[in-house]
Amino acid sequence: MTILVGDRERDRAAYELQHHYRDGRLTVEELAQRLEATLRARDGAQLRSALRDLPGSRLRQVRQTPARALRNAAILVGTAVVWLFWSVSLLAAFVAWLAANGPSVGALLAFPALWLVSSWLLWTGSRRRRLRP
């Protein structure tokens, strides 16, 4: 089964190649050849061949098994459900605060800031869990 790669994987591989060039492991000609192969890669094998013989590649194996895809989908759905409940709860708290205390600059700044920060933390945590092997 051939696993196709996308722009994200190709960009990571190109970054890795640039890193190896800066460290002196590749000449300009080798970098150009490998970057061309990386940008034309359609599957994981072609992408890995562009990185062959390079030590300590930080590029993860490009392998999206059905189990991993299902796991990532479950993490994404779970994150979306938690985010939705959190957002509705925060909105209800905001409306209750406004009804009880009236509008204030502090509340108008604090509640959206709390929502933005919590949404960002939830998303980055979800992303880390999905990228974990």
C-alpha cells in the first residue's frame, strides 16, 4: 500500500535538508538535487529516499495507517466536543455576568481573552496528541 504525502510532509523534509546543508553535510548541488526530489515526491518512500544517508533525521516516518487515522479522527472529534461545551459554558457565564453586574471593560476583555487562550491551548494540545506516534 502506497502512502501519499502532502505539502506538510514535503515542507518538513525540505526543512530537514536545509538543516543538513547548514551543518555542512550537503553541498549546494546535493541540496538542489534532494530538494527537487523532495518537492516532486508523491509517496513516503520517495520522500525518505531524498533524506537517505543523513544522520539523525528529525522527520518522522510518513506512515498513516488506518488505525492511526481513526485515532487522530477520534482525538479531533473529542477536542471539538470539549471545545464546544467549553465555549457554550463560557458564553453562558459571560451572559450571566453581564446580567448580574452590567457591562464592564474588564468583563468585555477578560471573557474573550479567556476563550481565546483556552481555545489555543486546547488546539495545540490536540495537535501534539495527534502527532505523537
